[in-house]
Amino acid sequence: MAAATYLTRVIPLLFLSGKTFSPPVQQWLDFIPTAILAALLAPMLLQHEGQWSINHLYFWACLPTFLVAWKTRNLFSTVVAGIVFLTALQLFF
């Protein structure tokens, strides 16, 4: 499994390193990290106990955390804000 995981990451890196892409392809590639993050976060934020719901603490903590991320564009501030907002919600609800 380690070899399979390693090879699937290294082979594209070896073939594509040093290559330049056309602007449309580069623009499309720039969206990949955002799409992956959204795919990882959406189920956790929009589902609660297997049901689609926005009635849980993670969803409500993500809203002000998103605003902090948008305003500061700083990963450390965003993580700290998320921890603070979620902890505050857990203490009060």
C-alpha cells in the first residue's frame, strides 16, 4: 500500500515538474485545493448523525470562522478562531 500511495504521487510529479501549462489549464488547476477542501468539509458541516442538517454546533461555528478566514487570510488566526467559536458554543449550548 505504501508503494501504491507513493507511486501515484511521484509519477505525475516526475512527468509534470518543470512543465508550463496554458493559462486556462493553470487557472483550472488553481481551483483543485479549494474543491478538495470543500469536499472534505461539506459533509461534516452539513450532516449531523447521518441526516442533512444545519442544526449542530460545527455548522454554526464555521460561519464566523469563515469570516475570520476571509478577512485575515491567515491560517493560524482561522484555526484559533474556529477553536474559540466551537468551544464557546459548546460551553453555552
